Amino acid sequence: MIRVAGEAGLLVETGSLAVSHRLDAALCASRPAGVVEIVPGPETVLVVAPGADQGLLRGRLEELLGEVLASEPGPEREAGQAVVIPVVYDGEDLDSVAELAGIPVDDVIARHTGRELVVGWLGFAPGFAYLTGLDPVLHLPRLATPRTSVPAGSVAIAGPYSAIYPTASPGGWRLLGRTSTRIWDVEADPPSLFRPGTRVRFEPA
């Protein structure tokens, strides 16, 4: 289903993150006229096209979505090497994460670094990527009381996701450590180090 989203957007309901990634890739490879922004989400893709013919755009989106759904499922991950993020594991919540998970601190670090994660989507703040594929043992709820300020570069977990805070901001995720890797730079092109489908691997610094 495709819904109107504001004055210039159409929201495509994909039903899954895998389909969102594939539709995002198809739109980026063959961008319809007038489209200025494509924002994939867990089960949607927002397409923003100010001034475009909404009828024509809707038709093209329906066509692309049909092609994606009819095709063989493609890989959700981008080709090439994973982005490696060095982390100093000294976060304020590291000990409490270990306690809640029922494992030693060293095991928390080993589980966080032991598998590749994939950028599901970006949201909450510019450059904030929700990384999927976190070890299930580390699936813990957000803090009951969020912090008023979390430093940029903080590496954190919440629920089934991990993330890196791109800038200082309030936040309720559990902090495992910090990285010096800059993942958001307004002067870079593109400004975000990540995009949906990017493979990410953490390693101890």
C-alpha cells in the first residue's frame, strides 16, 4: 500500500526490512523524476518529491515495488568489506549490562564484537543508524530514565539494536563504550558514514 505523507511525500508500505532495502536500492539505481529524498525504514520507504506529479510517481513506485516483490530475494547487505569501528569498552553501563545478561564483562565485549551487524535504517537524529543483528543475549531494554546528554561517539545497545551516537544528545540506550570514528560529518559527501544495508563490525580498540 502507498499512502500520502504530507504535501510532497509518498509512504510505501513494504512489510519488511529486507524489502525496504531492496526498494531503496532500486530507487537509488533508477531515481524517479523529482525525487529529492528516499528514507527506508523497518517496514516502509518514504519518498519525498516536491513538485512531482503524484499520480505518475505513485504508478512508478507501485511498479518498482511489484518488481522487488516478484524478484528473488537479494542480499540485504552491501557488497565489499564491512566498516570496522574500533571501540574502547569502558561505558557507564558495561557492568550493569553484564549483570542483566548474566555473563561476564569480557563475554559482553566478545558478543558485541563477534558478529557483523547491518544498518537497518537511520532515524532519531541525523546519522543515527539502527544496527541489526545484535547477539540475542544482549537484547536489553532501554534505561528507565534516559540521560540528558550522551557524548558523541558513544557505542550503545537497546532492545535488538546497537548504535553509535553521531552527536551529543539525550538518550536512553545502554552505553558499552566509545569510538573516535566520526560517523556524521556535515562537510562530507555524503555526511553519514552509514547507509541502509552497510555492514558494520566492532572491534576492541
